[in-house]
Amino acid sequence: MKPILETARLFLREMEETDWTSLQMIHGDPVTMAAYEHAFSEDEIYQWLQKNQQRYKQDGIGLWAVILKDRNEMIGECGLTWQPVENRRVLEVGYLFNRNFWHHGYATEAAWACCDFAFTELGAEEVYSIIRDSNEASRKVALRNGMQKQGQWIKYYYGLQMPHDLFRITKEQWQKRNKLKKMVYKTVK
């Protein structure tokens, strides 16, 4: 599968059926999936994969497989999706990584590349991250990428009310920050 984005250490591409084992390692792990309140069943993982493949066809974007270049291994997923928030639809950068690869800066690197893509390729004016209020690691990624908390929203999932914080970065904020950041990505054509 052809890469969509590339950074110094990673490339991002559409998820495919051959990613099944990697998806199970991520979504089947109750620690990784704590923000969702449960590890996914095989059926839920399959639905997740199908939903993202549908997004690729419908929107041209979705959560992409994050591949660690030096090992040619899928270590997580990161990408852009349209999400409903209250009475509107926002472009969100989301990320979820195999916990064996946490604390190496991969989520920050991949999310920054996705924001670059949103602003330069999609012409977005703002990008959000919708993060469970108890998910401190994801909050830190958003903050490292220059996002600011804009409010809170209650998401209903799995029969539970889950408070989520809305983080946002505007194109103008990104442009200022991008001049200072050394991280480079490229769109693979």
C-alpha cells in the first residue's frame, strides 16, 4: 500500500486487511483502550477497520496505519476524520498506538504530520482533537502540538457518559508554530 504521509521515522498509509494482527494488539489491549472503557472484540475491531476503509472512499481521509520505517511495522494509527460535536462537524486528528511504542514521540510526530496535511493539502482552517478528560497521555500530545483546550463535551459511548475535552489549533496558530518546529513531513504522491 502506497504511503500518504512520511516523517523522519514514520510513514502513514491506509489500513488494510493485512493489518489485522497489529489492530488486535492495539484495540484488543484493555490498557491501550482504557479511554474506551473496554478492549474491543474481534467483531468491533473488524467494524473499526471497515469504518476507516469506508472513510477513505467517502472522505479521502481516515485513520491511517502508522508504520515505523526502520522495522516496517504497524505501531499505531493516526489520521483525520470528521466528527460530530454538539451541532456541528469538526475535522479531528486522532491517534491510538500500541502501548509497546508509547513514550517515544511517535504520536506527536504522526499527529503533527496530519495537521500539516489538513492545513496544506485539505485547506482546513482549524483541526481538533477530542480527548477523554482522563486520557492524560493524549492531552499531552495535543498540547505538544500547540493545541489549546476550547471546552468540554459529553460523548455517549458504550452506554456511558464520557466527558471529553476539545482541543483545537487554527491554521494561523499552526503557521506560527510550524516556523519554529523542526519536524518535516511530506505528502507522498
